[in-house]
Amino acid sequence: MIVLHYTAMRGGPEPAIRRLCNPEAQVSCHYVIGEGGELCRLVPDDRRAWHAGAGRWGPWDDVNSRSLGIELSNDGASPFPAAQMDALDWLLHDLLARHGIAPERVIGHSDCAPGRKIDPGARFDWRRLALRGLAVGADTRKAEPATFRDDARTFGYTSDVDDATLLAAFRLRFRPGATGPLDAVDAGMAADLAARFPAPSAAAIDAPACRP
């Protein structure tokens, strides 16, 4: 998988890189992309980085061992500049091709740690990535709200969180700005994702984990 984050820091990528390289911080990632498109690799792709923390996606309860982490230099409230998004496009094209990663396995930190993390946030342009084949989007249709949780789980949202937290994380990714209770559109989008991009079962996994 690939997990996208923002640094939640001001001052460009340098302060974040210093923190990510500080052993005392106990946090790291594979790549950092600055606002101007600067790209820095901090951890080799075949090595485990400490970027996802306690999270879960599909059958994986150790996301760090099954993913590459990309940090986008952003304070958490600002838009992502065009140069930064262009660099992310290039990097994702390269990583997906070299490692055989499917677009549906490109997720946000908020997807695998709902309620605990919200990055890359509501201002991140997931639709852009989906249109470029670098992530996936959901078709807008309607379904019975009662199916929402099961379909979201089939797609990959397997964290043990309550219904409101799950809905908030799903909307942050697929319906930013949506408010109110769970509705037929949320359920329809989850049903579409579950039908087209079901997460693999634990028995189907044979890819090696990242090395410590």
C-alpha cells in the first residue's frame, strides 16, 4: 500500500525532515514532498518506516510493514500547491509501476486510522488522483444505509471504530464537506467501492512485508 500524510508543520519541508530523521521522535517515512515540488527520500522502499502508527486497512493490522509512507509538507489548513501535486503524481506513477501497487491501495492516513488522524485532510484533491489512475473514486449512486458499514469494511475500512467515526473518515475521503446523518448516497458510494475494489482476504496475502 501507499499511505499519504501531511506534516502538519509550517516552514516548508525542512523542519519535518529534521523531525523524521530524529530517532527520539520515533516517526519516519519513505518520502517527503515540499510545497515547491522538492522530493526527498528518507527510507528505502523495502524498509519499514514508522509513519502509520496504530492503524488497520483490510486484513492488515500492521500498516507500517505493508506500506510506503509519503509526507506532504502542509500545515493542515492550506491548499496543496500545483508543483507539489505534480511531484506527487510523478512519484505515485513511479511507485505503482515499480512495485505493482493497485490504485485502490493508495489511501490516506485518515483511512487506516479513522478518528485518530485526518490527514491528508479535506483540502487534498483525491479526485485528481483518481482521474489519473493513481487512486480510486466512488461512483455516486444510492443504496440502503444499512449496508454502509459492511460495504465500507469490504473495501478496506476495518478499524474498530463507531459508526459516526467511520462515516466521518469515509466522507473526508469521498464526500468532503458532506454533513448530516448517514444517507443513501454514502451507502451507494460504499457499495460501489466494495463491488469494484474489495480488499484481499488474509488468506490471499503472500507479498513480503517491509524489512525492519
